[in-house]
Amino acid sequence: RKEVEQDPGPFNVPEGATVAFNCTYSNSASQSFFWYRQDCRKEPKLLMSVYSSGNEDGRFTAQLNRASQYISLLIRDSKLSDSATYLCVVNARLGVSNTGKLIFGQGTTLQVKP
Amino acid sequence: DTGVSQDPRHKITKRGQNVTFRCDPISEHNRLYWYRQTLGQGPEFLTYFQNEAQLEKSRLLSDRFSAERPKGSFSTLEIQRTEQGDSAMYLCASSLGIARSLNTEAFFGQGTRLTVV
């Protein structure tokens, strides 16, 4: 089983739609969670960190469900410029200890159509 | 520019040759990561450093790969006897580790695209 799993998509949605991505992780002791955005042929860039209480940044909302070990990203009122790959990132565990290693999911591709 | 920089941006090499890539992290960042990415996949962890110490190396990585971070500043990734399967984007990232298991945002360089012919 992969440490971080995402549905690769692609998700094709019209402008203005609401779209949600989920990500599951296998390491129950992980403590750091992030969503990154990667545009075609560019490096990944942080979209938002994910906190236990959930957090919102404009049209983007991230949620963490520790019991079920999944992270979600909700995008409201999607724009053409939201078209990109969204990467779920979790810190890893080595034996009984957490490490600083960051593990990326495969990424979910979003295509917003006019 | 005070971001993460990687050199070279592109490298074409013949199979069997050795290549070395360099990464200069953000100056105050104590953690430095190397990842490999192929088309349609997320970045795959290769190794990471905390200061000059290499804390972990992927088991998927063969002995042909080696990385160093002398003095805890820049890092180099060397691939010996390159194979066509090594063709990928090699990404470097740095972050400020504030505790063993916690991370702040990791910033990526633009990557080195390796093509082995």
C-alpha cells in the first residue's frame, strides 16, 4: 500500500463549480500535512497547510480527519486558473518515530473548462 | 533571488556516464530534500538532510546514487553509470524543521531535467 494515495483524475469541471479531492495516508502518527499545487512542467508550490481544526483560505478549504486518515481539499467557484495538479503531502514515520521526510501522493489533476 | 536554486536546469548524457547536480537551498533552512519526478507521478522521495547529516535514503535508490551536503549548505546529487530509467526531473527542496516530526513549508527549486540517451 502506498503511504499517500490520491485519485489521479483527471477531474474536468466547468468554471464556477465546486470540486473536492481526497487523499488517504497510511501513517497514523503523521503530524504535518500539506496541499501543494503543481502547474505543468513547473515545480510544486505550497497551496496550504492542513490543520486538525480545518482551515480555509479564500475559495480553498482543507480538512483533516485523523480517525479515518484522510485529508480533503475543497475548491469553490473554480476558475480557469485553478487548472493544475494538486499534490497531497504527509510527513513520514520510521519505526516508532516520526521523521522529517515528506511523502507526496501521485497528485490529482484538475481541468477547469470555460 | 533567495529561493532554492538548482544547476543545471537540463542535462543530456549518454548511458553509462556519471552526472552531478547541485542544489542551493534557502540559506536559513536546515532541511534539504531530493526528489525524482516522472510524468504523471508525484515527486518520489530520494533522500534528505538535516544540516549536514543525511538522515534517510530511499530503499528504492540504488548504490549508483549518492548525495552530500558538506557544511550543511549546498547539496550535490551524483548518479553513476546512468541508465535510461534514470531519465526524470530531479527536484530539490528545503524547509525549516522546527522539531523532529514537524515541518514548515518546503520550497522547491525548478529542478534538473535529466535525459539519458
